[in-house]
Amino acid sequence: AARDERLGRTIAIKTLSAASTDQVARQRLWREARAAASVNHPNICQIHEIDEEDGQLFIAMELLEGEPLAERLRQGPMSVSHAVPIGLEMLAALSALHSRGIVHRDLKPSNVFLTPHGVKLLDFGLARPEPTETMSPEIELTRTGFVMGTPRYMAPEQVMGDPVDGRGDLFAAGAILFEMLAGRPAFTGRTVGEVLHATMSEQPPALTGSPAIAAVDRVIRRALAKRPADRPPTASRRRVVLE
């Protein structure tokens, strides 16, 4: 937390860790700031500026009150009446990003922040434009041999290192919605390798109970389809179905 003395407000400051001062990390922070600043939406954390002080690059952004969804999940599964509104606001944020041609690529519970006024999507460090045939390989700020993302929420195409579009974010959203309702991750394993194997070849158990849970489970099943073509084409379309 920091104080913006010119405007008399409390803000949040994000900087690079001492171990992440290389050029790739700096470019990724710039990419995060540009991606978040390019979308004006109530469910996306607002970026005020990116600047440098004594060689230290930083982002100034709105300071949020509340907790990450990851912390809320430690308390156990959520009811449909609590989980679905969070899912809808998460999808609204993704729809806004995708309409600007931006893919988040690292959607996970720790990047979904629950405030008293609704959901805020955070951390666009891996965000990038939708893949096209004319994209330059230079925009891929990763290291050769490394798959970028968080294993439990990565779509199969992301695991394989293939191009990822908005449907990859929908896969992650489906995994998060399942976890909210089931109280356990959609894809589990004792090692990263086992989690990635489950992502590629297994399906999480069906959610059972009320008709509402069964209806949401059908939405989750489609979002977690292994092939992108079998998932909803857009976050907007999936949001309508979930509503």
C-alpha cells in the first residue's frame, strides 16, 4: 500500500522482486500494465500508471479491500448462490478482455479478488494478444522449454505449448467454478506431472445434488472440454448460459 499525495488517495504498488530484475521480467511487467490499462471494466483492477524510481520499475493500481478467491476456498465448497455470481463477474471481465483481443492465460483463484463491491480480475503478467497467423514470435516473453501458466488451471493446448485463445481462459474459468462448488481442484495429482496428465486425459467427477447444481455442472463440462472447438466460443456466450 502507498499514498498518492497529489490526489490524496491510497493506492497499491506492484514491483519486481529482487530475483526478477532481468529484461524479460521488466517487459512482462510492462505488458501487464498495458493489458490491464487497455480495458476499462468494473471487474478488472484499475491501473493508474507504470513508472520507474531509482531503477525500480513499478505499477501503481487501485488498492482493493477483501480477499483472493484462493483464501475463500480454504473454507471449503461454496453454495450455487454464492459461486455462480462470482463466476458471472469473472466471465464479464474475461469478455471485456477478449473483446479487446487480449487473453489472460493465467486465470486462477489467487488472481480473482473478492471485494465488497464484486469481483476484480488481477495479474495480467502472462496476458497477450489473441494468436494470429501474422504474430511475431518476439512478443512471446517466455523462456524456451518452459510452459507459462499455473498447472491446475491450464487448458490442454496451453500444456502442449500450442497457441491459446480466449477459450483457454474459459477452460480455467470452468476449473475455478468446479473448485468453488466441489471444494477441491478439478484436476489433482501429487506432482505437477500428474496434474498435467489429469488435465490432458481425465475429467473431474460430476457435481450432483439440486437441479441448479446439475445445470451448472453441464456448463462446467463444456468449458472443460479437451478440444478448444468443443468449448463455448466466447465468455459472453458462456455467461448467458450460466445466467
